[in-house]
Amino acid sequence: MTQNATRETAGDEGQEPATDDAPPADDAGPRPRRGRRILKWSAAVLALLILAAGGAGYLYYRQLNDNIKKDPLNLGDAKVAEPTPNAAGQTPLNILLIGSDARDSEANQKLGGARETFGSTPLADVQMLVHLSADRSNMSVISMPRDTLLHIPKCTDPDDGTVYPASEGRRMANESLGHGGPGCTVATWQKLTGIHIDHFVMVDFAGVVAMADAVGGVPVCVDANVHSRDSQGHGSGLKLAKGTHPVKGKQALQWLRTRYGFEDGSDLARAKAQHMYMNSLARRLRESATLSSPNNLRRLAEEATRALTVDPGLDTVKKLYDLSTELRKVEPERITMTTMPNRYVGARVEPTEDAEKLFRLVREDIALDGRDAKPKPAVERPPADPAAADAAIAVQVRNGTRTDTLAPASGRASAVAGVLKDKGFVQATADTTSALSEERTVVRYPSADLEGDARRVAAVLGIPADAVERSTDVSGVTLLVGADWREGARYEATEEDDTTPESAQALNGADDEACMHVDPNFSW
């Protein structure tokens, strides 16, 4: 793959790559921002639900499996530990939905823009993380603005072996796709959020149009007449009268791409419009009688599979069907759509403290709609092997107190190792080779025979039982002192605020009265 190239096209929205060291010249604060021609919604949600609606008769069509393109899940070097199962042995699912602006086919070129962009490096202009709770009772979606500034990790292209080094400064989030493929976008998300991602689904322009046609249109609402086109020709071209209208085909794509004309003209307004569309689409798929037509179902399945690139864990219709069945267990009123909380950096954005809070809620499988039942105290099962004598337990202590805004607390690993020695853990040692970043203090162990030892270490230091994790990333009992324990000899668990931050702009999946506000300058 070639390095990412800037593409500006008449009649839509161009962008320039940005770094921390080279911000846009005009740094006056919030304003409508220029952007690239984009898809701005991932039709993958539609694809998954369609396949579920299609019935078992379509699961065995070999041509559908052949339609599906595959790419590796994660191209980065760092891995994130899988979530710990709940008391019932269930684990959540995290799926990254990616909308590519690729102009690599005649159909995409016709929809996507100028001839000079054909075959150039694609951008991940839509990025949405879908979190399905462990008990399958609720679903949370986080959209990341495409021009979010962040660090892209080292990635290796699986096709030609090209190594893309980690970015020295922050780059725009959508550039990650050009560093080897969707697996680098997954690696970038995991680096930023600490959330383990199980699967990705990527879709292109043509897929959105074809599948929107197949479902017969999706109802959307505007609070005034709108025409997304300015005097210079910028805009998606969307033209709708005030009220609710079913959009399909190219008009659906226009809705999902519209920035000029909605609210303040920013990517944040566009994300809001996408959330409304997705919620409406999910309701339509549950209610629409048109899906009872065998011909419609077959066309839906065929168009969906042709539009998709997935990781090997989803590379057959059967696997997609199984996943979509899990997704369909959630009722619309338990779906919460959010946008990653952010603040402007010139014409770009960066995550805020509220973003980290949102990521933590997802990591800990806490429903964003606030309707989780208070968990009952877990009945702690005995470990497979009881703990050895304290003096016989080898513990490695690492300093994980570094954060995005704070340097690591100096000497923390040695200090906590000293505390353990004073308590009789004479084999405790400090790993001072590097300072890591871990929001919460954890004790990790690699195998069942060391679980009792890990629990004993945690108990002596006052670390709660749910912070003891099995992980293949460690070779022995390992205490990672997190950013929540930067000082003191005993860990003090903090009371967490588990409410969804207002800055996430949460939208409930059952809200059928939502309507996009139209900028009067784009009304007719």
C-alpha cells in the first residue's frame, strides 16, 4: 500500500493530514470543518441484521461466502487482554464498524467522486465501535470523528510485508486504514481505548446504496427544508422537504454524508444524523413486511456480502448469521448511540477526559442507558490451587501509573515491591525497565495454578477480587500498579461514577421522534 495521499474533489469536502506539530493555520476555535468525501455510516449493521432476517435457507449459498472479502483482525504489535467472563461465564462482544471511502471499483467511483482519486489509498472515514453486553441485554455504540488526532501504532501490511512505523506525533484517525488495512484501524482503537476488539466489518460506498435500495428506504426527519449545497458546490446534494421521508439508494448515501446543512456543519452533526438513521433502520428491519419477500431477502444477502470485508472470525455467512442473531437479541430501547467526547484542536478534535470515562464503561460492560441492574455480590469460587506460603510467591511489580496527561510516578514499582517484602512476600521484585499505562491497578496471572497466589497478593494489598485477571501476556504473578494508585502503601478502591457523560450525546435506539436541525443558510 502507498502512503496516504490528500484528495480534494469539487462538490464535496477535502482534508489535509494534520499532526500536533503542524495544526491548521486558523486556530480560532469551534467552527464547521472541512472534511473528505465520505460514507459516514457503516452499512455493516444493516448487513448483519439482513443476514439474520434471511433465514437458514440462505446460509448455504456458497457464492455468498465467496463474495465476502477477508483481512487480518489486528496488524499491531500490542494486544489487549480479553474481558473477564461474568458470573454466568458470558463475555461481551466488541465489533468495529469501518466505512471506507475507497474508489477502487466503477460503482464506488461513480458514487464517490473525482477520477483522480481512483485507486488511491482509502481512508477509514467511518469508525463505530459496537459493544454487545455479556448478557446480551443491551448494546452501546461509540462513533469516533474521522479527524480525531491520536497515535497510530506500528502496523505491518499482511499483503506485501510493508512495515508502517508508529506515528511520531498524532495523526488523523482515518489515516490508520492506509497503514496496512482495517487491522491497523483495529490496532489504533485498541491502543486508544484499551478495549479488546473481537471483530471488524468494513463496507464501501456501493454497498450502502445497494442495501438501502433493497430494504425499500429508511425514514429520516428534518425540521426544515434542506439542500446540502453551497455557492462553491460543497455538500452532499441532499434535498428534502421538512418532515419525515424514507430515503434509499443514492439519497440514503447523501443523508449519511451530509455535513453542510445540518446544525453547525461539523462532523459531530453528521454523526448525529447517522445515529438517527441507524436507529430508524434497526426498527424498520424488525417491523417491515417487505422482508418477508424471498426475492428481497436474497437480494439483501447478496448485496450485503459483496459489500463487506471482515476478519477471519466472520468470514462465512454462517458466522455472520450467528453474530447477527446475537445482535438481534437487544431491543431498540436498550441500544445507546454515542459520539466520543472531544474538544477542538484547531480544525481537528482530540478525546477528552469524558472519552476515557466512556471507554471505561464499555471496558467494564456497564450499560450506557443506566438501566443495568445492580449486580449481586459475586460468590467467589475457590481457586484451582490454593495460594502458596507468602514467602514462596514470586511477584513482579510494574509501574503503570503513566497517563495521557501525567508522567509516571517515579519509583512506584520499587516502592510497592518494598511494601510486599515487608508483608512477607520476600520474592517480590520491581521491573524498572519501562513505565506502562494502566488506568486501574490489576494483578495478572498466566495459568490456573497461580490464581490462588494472585488472589493472595491482591487481598494483602486491598486490591478488589475483580482486579485479578488471567492473562497470557504475563509469565508469572504480576502486579501492575495503575494510575489510580500513584502513592501510598495500601490500595484504596475509588467509587466510580458509572453514568454516561452528557458530552457523549447519547441517543436511544427507540427514539422515533428525533429530527435533524437544519441550518437556515441551507434551507429553501
